Amino acid sequence: NAGVTQTPKFQVLKTGQSMTLQCAQDMNHEYMSWYRQDPGMGLRLIHYSVGAGITDQGEVPNGYNVSRSTTEDFPLRLLSAAPSQTSVYFCASSKTGKNNQPQHFGDGTRLSIL
Amino acid sequence: SQKIEQNSEALNIQEGKTATLTCNYTNYSPAYLQWYRQDPGRGPVFLLLIRENEKEKRKERLKVTFDTTLKQSLFHITASQPADSATYLCAPDSGGGADGLTFGKGTHLIIQP
């Protein structure tokens, strides 16, 4: 049971570089989302998708892009990395976008921007 | 705006006792509330979901209550064990459509042998 798989697990970038954080799920879940977790801030929603071809912004979307071309994959792109984007990023999925659904999380990508 | 409060200080409990964690929310009325466990270096793991019309939900040694009048949920672990040591996150629904969950900052629980 793979569940939600995130790659890479760790990454160090220089300011201004771009990169894509990968997220894949094998549970045929419609809903996928990205959160960032910072000390003292808790988990904050970046972007989410209710199905292939549909994405929307969460609480902190600036500096990030997403796309959902397949049900399984939901990559998160940093266009021009900034030190403020140093964080742990979690991808999550659920059967539907309804708030009565448990979220399944990956184990995160730890990103440092120098 | 919506606000979720969990005790930010670590909670130290002796093994075998009942641990009780608190989640308070303000400025809205969620229809559902979820609890998650997070271990260091890992993603959150779903534990329990309770609906607004349910007063209490149980799963093995875990019990969750949901008081919509007090705007509070309590999470209990009975007969606590050192393996229960983790951070526990409260997550009421965001109050509108498919907006994901709004998470509290979590309470770090330490069960001492």
C-alpha cells in the first residue's frame, strides 16, 4: 500500500531557483491538496484540486503553481524560490473534497532555500 | 476570521493515566471535526472524525467529544502508553465547500514511563 508518495524527501535550493515537488497517490482519490508546515504556524493550505483539470487556491498560494493533469499526480511548482518558502511541504488526498473525508498525508518534503 | 486553539505547551502524562487534549474554535460553527496524530518527520495520520450532531465518538482507547455550545472538542487517550507520545492535531472543517481542513497548531503529548 503506497498511499501518498512525495519526492524528494529533502531539497536545498538557492534563492531564485525553480523546482517541482512531486506528489502521487494510488487510491483513486478525487481530492488532493498541498500544505506547508512551519514552526508555530501549523499546517496551512497552499492549493487544492477536486479532480483532474481543476485546481484552486488555498490560504497561502503566492509563489506556487499547481496543475492536475491526471487523477494520480498533483505537482507543486516553486517558480522562483525565496527564503520565506523554507518549510516542510505535505501533500494530502481524500476520496472527495467533502470535509467529512479523512485526509491521507505523505511524509513530506523538507525544503531549504538559501 | 476562523480561529483554532490548541494548548501549545507540551502535555506530560504518566503512563497508565488518561491524557486529555483540548481544541477550541471561534467565529464559526464547523459541521465536522477531525483529529490527527503526527510523529516527528512524518505526515499527519487520521485518527477520528466526529460530526456536529454527535456528542462522543470512540475508537479503542481513544475518545473524542464535540460540544458545539462551548465550541470545543476534547480528545482523550485512556490507559496511555509511551507509544502514544506524539503531536496531536485538531482539524475542524473550514466551513465552506471543498476548501480543505483548517488545522490547529497541535499539542505535543509526552507519556512518561
